[in-house]
Amino acid sequence: MKYTFLSVSLLSLLLLACKPKIPPEQQPVEDALPAYAAAPSDSTAHALSAAVNAYIVLKGTQDSTAARYVIAAARAESSQDNLDEALGHYRTWLTAYPARPDMADKAAEVIAVATPKASPMVQQAMYRAFTNKYPNDSRTTDWKTKILDPDADLDSLLRVMKANMFNTETFRLDEAKANEYILAVELSVMLDPALPSGPENLHLAAESARTIRNPEKAIELFDWLVAQYPQHPRGITALFLKGFVIDNDLKDYTRAGEVYNEFLAKHPTHEFAESAKFMLQNLGKSDEELIKMLEEKNKGKEVQ
């Protein structure tokens, strides 16, 4: 049977009409995916990451499309050796889809991506986190052989790393060791989101980041606590502490005010509520001014 030009054109139009339309919120990601595949580079990987992050803000993570986009961005960034960006996407995937059957595979990807840049202590933390979470996985047998001290559990290893951050000669935190500890905590909780000590470890890592003057990392970790452990005491206080870091370290008073107000809306009776109100009322004032105000306030209480 021969098709006339008209019938072929009609068929083409019908096929186009039947083709599923891409929702507008997906279009930037659908454009960025082939752009990266055609020309892999830092810029195209970052463009894909930005598109995926924007999609997540609009639609959240709870669908298969989001899962596909997040892992594509993780792999693109890891292919360009952008460890922080890649781990950020892997963290989103591992925390958002805890019931998926391929969790162990993605966790193994994280270890493969992180290992080249990880110190021996960080690698030990990863092996322990994976083998604890997936005791029956085929890869566990191999990674158990790489654990140097089988009697030392993950929490004890992290405690040792935390203790080693303090430089006894300078009486300050050693920045390199602090960053090593922070990465070990991030990877441990990422590989095992249900880790019982996860909230406490993330809190300590956030405080360590702030101590070494990395407020952006501290905020990132506080955000992680708020998102993953919203009802845990550390998750609740993390929201206030996020506002405090934005207020005192970044001096972004508008954003800090938004966070304080969010904290008060969510936790109006929390013990930090009065502190949040005080910080809101005094945004932009110097530490000296705040200390003077608090001293006067306390004097007033003593007189009463």
C-alpha cells in the first residue's frame, strides 16, 4: 500500500498529537539532560543541577520523575569530579527514597564517588555505615575486610575524629581535621539515614563548621537536620540555630528574620522561643549592644 504525501503528513501530525506533552516545570531539566550528554562539562553539569534543584523546589521529591532527575544530576556532577555537588544530590536521593530496593546500589555509588578524595578515616566511616545498614549485601563482605578495627563501631570512630580536631599546640580546631570529621558525619548519615546518632552527629558537625568559619556548611547541615528530623530535639533547635548563623555570621538580617519567624510559627512554646523573639526585635545590633541589653534585662530581674 502506498501512502500519499497527504496521508504521510496526516500520520505525522497524529503522532505528534499523541506524543505526551512535557509539563512546563520539567522542561528546563529535559533541556539540560541532552545538553549535558552532548557536551559534558562543569557548566552543563551545573546547569543540570540548577534545573533539577528548581524542579524539586516546585514539585518535591516524592515521584519517580524527581528520583530520575536527582540521580542524573548526581552522576553528572560526579563525572566532572564535583564532589560536594554530587554528594548533595546523592544525599537528596538517599534520604528521600528510603524504601526503594536500589538503596544499597546508590549507597555503593556514593562510596565509589567519595573514596578518591576521602581520607583513610573517612573511608573507614563509610565502610562501617554501609556494612551496618546492609549486612546481607554482597559488597559488605568485601568492605568488612577493609575495616581496620572491627571492634570499634561507627560512633566511637566519629568520637575519635571529633576529639582529634582540637590542636593542643594552637588551642584551636584544626581546619583540615574538622573538615574531615564533617565529611565523615555527612557520609555516615547519608549512607544510613536511620542512624540513631545521626541527629547528634549532624549537630556537632554543624557547630564544627561554624567554628572554622564556614557558615554556609553549618546552614546546610542545620537544614539537613530540620528536613530529616523535624520532631527530634536537634532538628527543632537547628531551625533557630540556622537563623542565628544567618544573623550573626552572614549579617543577612532579612533572611534571618524569616527563619526566626518560621521557628516561632512552628515552635511557639519552645524554650528558644523567647530568644527568637529577642533576636527578631534586635536584628542588626552588634554583639556589644546585645550583651549590654541582656545585662540590663537581667539586672531588672534581680531587682524584682
